[in-house]
Amino acid sequence: MKINKYHRPIGIFDSGVGGLSVLEEVRRQYPLEDWIYIADQIHVPYGPRSREEVLGYSEGIVRYLLGKGAKLIIVACNTASAVALAELRKKYPDVPFVGMEPAVKPAAEGTSSGVVGVLATPATFQGDLYSSTVEKFARGVEILKDTCPGLVGQIEGGKIDDPLTRNILEKALTPMLEKGVDEVVMGCTHYPFVIPIIREIVGKEVRVIDPAPAVARQAGRLLETFDLKADRDREGEGHFQTTGDPGKLEKLVGELIEIQTEVNKLVWDGGNLQEE
């Protein structure tokens, strides 16, 4: 039976649990939409991996999601967006994609001190998407960058309140504060889960920008443009899948976004994803 186009799911993927910050916002703004969330945890994090690896993983996940009828795909990973988003749009011109772009523009527009901090992975900083965004919107603004080594691993391990997590953030943010930063941008989807700690470190005078709400709004605009918004009398349903340990993801989903769920296992077969 053919699935009604309005009731096809939104596909969302990340290397791990970071994209849950985007999923949470999508569910809040568009509660009628079904969705599929894929965490490629066997390869987390994507940040240190080669361009070819990240592109291959992203293309494999997109093929799988399209096979499941996804009507729109959110690349809920800054590294994958930086590396693969342009190629995915070329390869699938009829598929609406939403990617992650460091929120440099609102930070540059909002800064009073002229100093903006960006926390992101090395691949994000090296990508054309980041450099073009800075070039367009942040001329005359001093951009301070930090890759927060080890932070993704801490969050993937559920160690948000761990002293090492705070140490990583203090090491990144203290030099920025000393230079007068008044805007801090989350350039990795994992990092919004430590925003409470970041706010404790930087204080009330520094704005911390989570891009997830803007990403969800863009997804909504595309659903409207392509006439794909769900039209039903029930709340949307979702499915979590991982290439890693399903039990581990179930635990983190419960802790991070308070959803009790079962997680299905996926395996890589060459460059393709299959259900175990």
C-alpha cells in the first residue's frame, strides 16, 4: 500500500546522540510529524574522520532513510553538514535537506563587544560552509574558536555532570571570556546538552546560541514549500535506530530527552545500512 505523502516520516541522522537536540525541537514545533532517527554510533564521532569517510556514511544513511520513505532529511550533524550536504543535494535534487550551519550570523549581529566564540569540531571549522558563513556575516567581528577535544565522547558516554566535562568547557571558554566574548555559538549538535554548564561558566552576560530551533523552523518551511506537512488527528510517532549498542542509546535517549523507547539495531554492509 502506498504511503500518503503527508504521513511519510522525517529522517534525522547524526553520528551519535547530538542530533537528539534537533529532534527534540522538531517534535516540539511539529508534533504531528512521524520521524526516524539514526545514530551512526559505531563511527562516532565524525569530527576527526576523513572527508571520504563522512561522505560515505552520510550517503549510506540517506539511501536507507529514502528507502523508508523519508519525505525530508535533516542532517543533524555539523560535521556531516560541512562535508556532505552539498553533495547530497546534488545527488538527490528532489529531496528537501536541512543541514546544520554554525549560528555565526545571529551572534555577529548580537555582539556588543565584537567578540564571538564558536565551539565546533575540526571538520566543521575546516569546511566551506563555516568559512562562507563567517565571510558573509561576521566581517569586523573577532571569532574565537575551540574544538573542545573529548567533549563529544563525554556526552556520548552520558557523562554530562562529570568533572572532566566541566574541565573541557572551562579550558575552552576561559580564554574567550578573558578576550571579552559576549556570544557563544554551539557548532556541534552534541554541545547543547551541556549548555547549563556553559551558562554557569560564562555567566548571564554572555548569550549562548543553540541552532536547533532555527533548524526546526527551516524544516517546517520546507515542509510547507513542498506541501508535505502532516495532516492527521494524532501525534506523530518515531523510531530510533543505531549502528552501535541499542541499549546504550535507549539509556541516553531517556536521560537526554526523556523518551522511553526501544532502539533497533542497524549494521553496515559495505556502504549500505541494513536492519539486523
